Amino acid sequence: MATIYEVSRLAGVSLATVSRVINNTAPVREATRVKVEAAMNELGYRPNSVAQSLASNRSNSIGILVSELSGPFYGELLSRIEAEFRAVGKHVIIAAGHSDAEMERESIEFLRSRNCDALILHVESVSDNYLRGLADGGCAFVLINRYVRAIAERCITLDNRHGGYLATRHMLQLGHREIAYVSGPMWKNDAKERYAGHLEALAEFGVSENKALFFEGDFQETGGVRALQHFLAADASFSALVCANDEMASGAITAAHDIPLELPDQLSVIGFDNVNFSHYTYPKLTTIDYPIAEIGQMAARWVLKNVYSQTTTELKAIFEPRVIERDSTQKI
């Protein structure tokens, strides 16, 4: 295996110059940099990552904490973040918090113990005070899908309330007035915001809230199945079903086929997220677009700008949802 000494001799420069090129710790003339990089390539020299970290005080690794490692939503998020960092020679370490405050704290401390240069956090259970303390303690992190006013400059999120409003307004504009709603766990901020948007749309169209047409789900397919079964067992009258994410919508669609109900003739269904499988349900799912991949990319660019001082495109803090109309909804 080639050594830094061999690179120095072949390039005809000092060890210090080779070190500066490798670690980018000081300016080096372009011609000198080219000579050193050519020598490294010729010898097949690969810098020692530990030594680089000591020299630059950077590990070139970023910690990512998400709620779960399964499912299309988090897959899109992680893939885009990883691709953004890999393109500039940096790597990611991934942990899961499972929507539990203690697990989230443990995972954050684990990632910090790995000397990550920054963290990208999709956390739901740790308190705002904990996150403020993390920021005050000098931890470099950016927050996804959550807004904390005191650290607003670190938050990148979707306008969930407007997304919930758009989903229900879509049904109302199609003529539906008896609209059942399946929320996520209501202790989660995004679930609360989406439901608030649902109520806002009902009020705008002069439709009173019907508590019998509300079901608290779990953001899983099983939640959509249970919701539809619950409404039917209660003999509730409804022509439209608004689900707070696509997984619950797909579960409801599966349960509807098993009854069977004709979709969308007997029941219109809308989801939220626009994950990739929404194109492949039958009928194809009308949904609210949540550009999670773009949000992940923006979080990566926040880190590149604020931690690595790399120039990047203008950062965007709030993303706007939009209706993606397909085949699972229709006028009545």
C-alpha cells in the first residue's frame, strides 16, 4: 500500500504540502495540487480517514435520525440525502428513533459519539426544550418535518395544515359533504396539523364537523383497514374518505375491495404523501404531494452550507403541498 512519503517523493513536494492537499487545510497552488493528485492516482494512494479527521477536525460523516427505517416515505428521504452527500465525498450514519423520546435521545447521543459533523433529525417525541438545548450546546443539526419557533432557522418542513385543507377541499369541490377522516396518531404534530386543515376546509364550505366520521389511525396500512371497518360497523353514512397518509389510504382501499365496494363509484378515497406505490393501487390513488425527497435534499444542502461552508442554491424552509389527482376520487 502506498504511503504519503511515496506521494511526496513522486510529486517532488514536501510532506506538509501533500497533507494540505489531502486535508484541504490551507491554500495550495493549482499546479502543485494537480501534481500531488496525479501522484496519488499513479500510486493508488488512499488517504487514511482517521488521520484526515484529526487533521481537519472533520469526520466527513453526517448522522441521520428518522422515526423508522421501513416504508417508502423514509426510503425516499434517506436515498436523496445520501446521494447529495456522496456526490461531495461525504457519508451518512443512520439511526431510528421509533417515535419514542428516550430512543430518540439515545440515538442522537450515539450519532454525536460517532463524531458526526452534523445531524439531520426527523424526530417526533423529544421536546422542543430538548431541541433548543441541543442547539444552545453547539450541536450542528437541521430539523425535518417539525417547526420549533426558537430554532426556526434550523427547520425544513411541509405546510401540513394546508395539505390537510387541500385534501378535504378536493372532496368538497367534487360535491361530497359526508366525509370520513382517518388521522394519524393525534399526539404527532403533523397529524394534528393535517386534521386542523381538514376542519378548516369543512368550515369554509359550511359543513359541520361530525365526530362519528373521525377515526384516529396509526399511519400504517392496518390503520386504514380498521378505520373503514369501524365506519361501516357504526353504519356511518359517508361518500368520501380522507386519509392522513398514503399507507392508511392503501389499507382502506384493500378493505373496500374485500367488502366489496366499487371505487370511486361508491367511495372516493384520497391519501397524503404521494409515495411511489400510490401510482400502483387500484384505482390509482389521488393524494397530496409531500416532496420528501426534495426536503431531504434541502436538509443536506443546509448542512453543506452551514457546516462545510460550501456554496449552494438558496435554502428553502417551507414546502407547499399540492393535490395529485388520479382515479380514486370522482364527482357525485
